[in-house]
Amino acid sequence: MTALIIVIAVVAIIAIYLMTTYNSFVKLRNQAEEAGAGIDVHLKERYDLIPNLVETVKGYAKHESSTLEAVIKARNSAMSASTLEEKDAANNALSGTLKSLFALSESYPDLKANTGFVDLQQKLTEIEKGLLNARKYYNAIAKQMNSKVEMFPSCLVASMTGFRKLPYAEVEEAAKARVEVKF
């Protein structure tokens, strides 16, 4: 009789562990989806702002059409990306074209003095900060999920239920480069 109670207690403990571990995986997956949606919101704001930037620059730099076309092409490519890896790659390319757009503005003092352009630049800076924070939040959730997927004994539950590691949102290569300061 006591052996039966011990077996039932062990089975109950294992069942409770499996259930709580599975539920924690579901919670982390849902948090990751929420964090990914947060990134998408900031990216949409960024995509919506870019045509206004291009139109503002177009009025001052009509003969710089290749730069403007590259920005629009990169924006459209980024908007059509579906997975996190595709979005990261496309948005890295978009960041590069935006840098060339802002570098172009240095050649046009009237454009740099345009309050509309300056306001758009500031708004883009705010969006970029929000995007950075959203990526940090996503990466924190991904780290929790990835640790749980790899650690014993939760890795057994992960493999039985199909939970996998999440990819990290990465920074573009240009942002990783060392900044040189010269006086």
C-alpha cells in the first residue's frame, strides 16, 4: 500500500513538473511574440517616416536620384521581409541607405537648415531608440527561452513538445564598427 502511494506521489510530482515547465515555455514563447510585435511596430513607424524624408530631400537634391531610389528600394525590401533574420538583414541595408541619405544632406546647407527635415531626423532618432529598446527586450526573452531549451531537465520537455531556440535580433555590421574620433 505504501509503495502504491509512493509511486502515485512520484508520478504526480513528475506530472506537475512537466505541466509547469510546458507552461513556462508557452509563456516565454508568447512574450517573444509580443516582443517581436513591438519591434514590428517601431519598424512600421520607421517605414512610414522614410517617404517623408525622401520627399523633403528630393526638393533640394533633385540630381541625387540614385541615393533616393536606393533608400526607397531598401525600405520596400525591409517591409516585405517576414522572418526575424530577413527583417534584420533588410533593416541593416536600410540603415546603410539612410546613412547615405543623411550624408547627402551635409552637401546641401539649405536642406540641413530646413526645419521639416530636422524634425524628421529627430523623429527618426526617437524611433531608432525605441527600436533599440524593443530589440533589447526581445533578446532578453530569447535568452531566457534559449537557456531553458538547453538546460537539463527542461531540455527534455522542450524536445518532447517541440520548443526550439529563438534567434536573436542583431545589430547591423556598420554599427559594430569601431568609431574613430579625430581632433
